[in-house]
Amino acid sequence: MSTVARSAGARTVAVPLRLRARIAIVAVTIVGIGAFVWPLLIGFGARGAPHSTDAPWIFLVLLPLLMVVVAAELADGGMDAKAVALLGVLAGMSAILRPVSGGVTGVQLMFFVLIPAGRVLGPGFGFVLGNLAMFASAAITGGGGPWLPFQMLAAGWIGLGAGLLPRARGRAELAMLAVYGLLAGVAYGFVLNLWFWPFGASGTGLTASVTFSPDASVAENLSRWLRFSVTTSLSFDIPRGLATAAAILALGRPMLLALRRAARKAAFDSPAEFDPPLI
Amino acid sequence: MKPRLVHPVAWWLWAIGMAAAAMRTRNLVLLALIVAVVCYVTLARRIDAPWARAFTLMWRLALLTVLFTVVLQIVLGIRYPGTVLLRLPGTTLPDWSGGIALGGDVTAEALLAALTNGLRLAAIIVCFGSANALAHPTRLLRVVPAALYELGVAAVVAITFVPQLAESTVRIRQAQRLRGRPITGLRGLRGLLVPVLEESLERAIALAASMDSRGYGRRGDVGRAFRALTGAAVLVGLIGACFGTYTVIDSAADRTVGVVALAGGTAVAAAGALIAGRRTQRTSLRKDPWGWPEWLTAGSGIAVAVAYRIAVPNDVNAGYELEWPHAPVSAVLLTVVGVLAGVLTPRPPLPGARATRSPERQLAGTG
């Protein structure tokens, strides 16, 4: 993508996505989808039974490594000091919004920073910010654990998606971001239920109709997973989605303006040129 | 013993060990003991630095967590049967909510459950606050592989930025109050959020300018063939990992092939990416030593975690009974092992004993 083409568009590309970085994101997405949805696909058929237990462990070990590959590829594509500083500051802000706005009830506003930032600063920036915000939040609040790579990946997808939303202005843009925030907030919870559902549901004393069964068909497991999500986490996911959407509607305008101003000031698109000394 | 800073990785390992022990138990006595040990070590070994304030901040966050969990349990929560302390007018939400009630009977068991959960979370938060306070963040950055250097910097900026964010929130709130502007409600929130955001973004741009002016992000040249080779390794590895994923999941395929493709592909891709990252030539002024104090620090934390895994019964999913928690003597003694990190390690150097003025230090101070 040439500099001219970039500056002609209204959007800023804070973290350029080279071909290799794109391939890495696509690949980690493909593996990530597998890591998330394996409970739906695995193990129908009796001979899969012993292996259905070690599949999650493989993903738990390998997903962080793949995240490292993607991070290295993104950084290799040219992440300048401005992108690094903005990433750090915005990730710190999202990280503090998570516990302060009460992660317990689900009314948490983490995506409120992520979505406008991805929108203004581009999909590459959104993806990295999602990863980094989850990581920083875990580093600060002690939320680190085997779930962290999954959270990082899901938040990265949300930031990436926000950067890929179609062009819109004014109220239409706010409305679009709010709807996206609502959907992302709910979907995040549902998707994160998936990978631990086979472990989680068995210990909670829930009725058998919602637990993972390695012998059931895909459709049966799908409906069980949906029932599990609706009975356990929907009361967290809906408030999260609604809170994100409401915050975007109420405070999104000044937020977008501030981010656009900062992006303009940082002038990501202008290449640094060094003239030879005159004398 | 010559005063020096213990390696940050050692402090993180120690803190993770203590946190892992706290995750393991729900015994109030043991949790209180873990918090006491962590506090003692932190107060004994922290230095006067911006990031050391993280500990106070985390303490506040931890207390808030306990309060929040208890209040939430009273207002809205799963109702435990037992000794009723308080009857609130309330209603049970429909079935889909999974047995959550609004108001209703508040039992002593429910309060105990909330208090225990809150304290456990608070203990974990205090452990990580301690790691943040004790570990020198920019020295920690030095152990990040070169390929992730940029993201490592961003993560350090994020973590050191949080206390500053709290400080600027308080300051802007005071300013708004002095001006007679509303500080509550939606308008108050907007009056707070927008200046905080603006100030943070300003700060980021200023930080970037100062990093640029110090030559941050300069890259060494690497050969074309080297780039092509590492790039090919990453691509082939990623394709292998994608193929392996679905072979692992697909019940009709041979899973061994899938596991090998997934693990091997990931390893090849990671190796390619990390080796390619060596393009950045970076030298460090001082190497951080890893000697016996580091082994002792990391070892004592890990020892506590391992001991809890073996000696303390996992009661995290047990019910809540109204009784005085009794802690086994062995578990108490095992927890005290964690104190060694604050007693036998060298003292930190006094402020001003050694003038450190590197760009990294500046970064930690202004990030």
C-alpha cells in the first residue's frame, strides 16, 4: 500500500499490515477457531474418546507460541515509536477500565477503548491493541492463566473487526460502532465459553442437558453449548454488550475526535525523510 | 552483602508462586498469612520508584474487590440456604439466569462465601501488585526476545501508565470540582473522561517524540537470503499448524499426524519469527546478574506453590460452613518459606547511590 493511497483515505493505518503479517493473522485465526470450537467438532465417534482430552492441552501450549509469531510479524512490519507509545497508553487505559468498571457483574468497559481505537487507527493496530490490553490487564490485576491467550486472541479479533467496519460518518458511525460493541460484547462471552466448556460445565453441578458430551453429535453439542451459555454467562454478556454500546453512544463522539486528533498529530502516514546537510 | 536489585524475573516467579498458592486455598487463615508474607517482603525489598507505588494502588484495588464482592452478594447473588441475618425485599430472576436472585434473604453463609471469594481475589491481586512493585520494569524488558521488542516496550508503557492514569484522574476531578462543574452523572463522566483521554494521548505523542529523538527503533541490516529463509520458515510453519489443527480435531484422520504437524509447524514458525527478530541489534549497558539471591527468591515462591499443591487439600469447590477456619501447622510453616525472599536476599541500593540515566529509565518515568 503506497503512502499516497493511504493518505487519500480517511483512515489512518498506525500499524501497517504487510503480506506476511496478514498471513500470520489469518493462520492464527484458523488455528484459533479450531482451538475455540474443538468441543463442537471433536469426538463424535467412539475411537476419539482418549484423544478428546488432550486436544485442549495442545492448544493451550501452542496458542501462546502462535501469538508470539503473529506479534513478531506485526512488529517486523514496521511499528514506529508513535504506534508503540499509543499502543501502550491505550492498552493501559483499557486495562484499568476492566477492573474499575467491575468485571464481576459483566458491566465492563474494556471494549469501549478498543473499538473506537481500532476504528480510527486501523485493523492492525486494533488487533495488537486487543492482545496487549488483555495482556496488560492480566499483568496488572493478576488475571494471568491458561485463559489469557484465548482472551487476547478474541479481543484482537474485536479490534481487527472494528478497523474493518465499512466507512460511515457522524451519527451513522456512532450507531454502527454501538451495534458492533453490543454484538462483540455478547459474542466475546459466548466464544470464550467454548474452550473451557468441557472442563467447566462438569464441575458446576449443572444439569446434564448443558454439559459437553464427547459422544453427542455436532448439532446436539451446539445446542447444549448454547444452553450452557444462556444459563450461565448470558447474564454477564448482555450487560457487557449493553454497557459498551451505551458508553459508545454517550461518549463515543469525543473519544473518536480525540483519537483522530492524536492520529493526525502523530502523522503516521508521513514517511520520515532525512535531507543531506546543506553544507 | 552488597546492596543490589534482585533480578525482576526472580521476583515475578516468586510472586506467581505465592499467587498460585492463594489460588489453591479458600482458608481465611492461610490467605491472610499469604498476604502478610507478601506485604512483609515487598516493604522490605522495594525501592523508591514510580512503579513501586503500584503496591499501594493494588492494595486499594484489593480492598475495593472485597467490598464489591460482599455488597454485590447482598444485592444480587446466588442464595445460599443457612442462617438468615437480614431479610431484604426481593425477587428471584427467571430460570435462565442460573439461580441468581435480586435482594431476598441474606445468609451468613452467603456473606462468608462472598468474603472468602473477595479475599482470595484480593490476595492474588496483592501478590501481583508486589511483583509490579519489586520488579524493575525496564530490566524486565531486557529479557523479552528481540523480535517482540516493540511490543515489550508497549506493554511496559501500558503497565507503568496505570498509576499515572489514576493520578491524572484525581487531579482532573479536583480541577472540575474547583470550577464548579458537575462531577457526577453523564456530564461529569464526560468532563472527566475527555480531558483524561486527551492528556494521555498527548503524553503518548510526547513519549514517542522523546523515543524517536533517542534513536529508538533503529534497525540493523540483515541479508536478503536470511530474510527470505526466516520468512519461508514462518509461512511453512503456519501452514503446517493450520493443517495440524484440523487433523487433530477431525475424528476420521490420524491424530498423531495432526499433533506432529501442529506442534512442529508452530515450533518452526516461532523459531523463524524469533530468529528474524535478531535484526535489531541492541546492546545492554549492564547485564543483570542471576546469582544465588535470584535462585533463592524464585525458589522460595515456587516452593510455596508446590507445597500448597501437595500438602493443602484443594477446597476451592467445597461448600461454605460457618466455623472458625483451622489451618494445618504444616501449611502455615510452608507459607512462611516465602518470607526468605525478603530476609536472605541483598538489600536494594539506597536512592541516589547509583545514578542511572539511560533512555529506558526515562521511559519508565514518563511512560
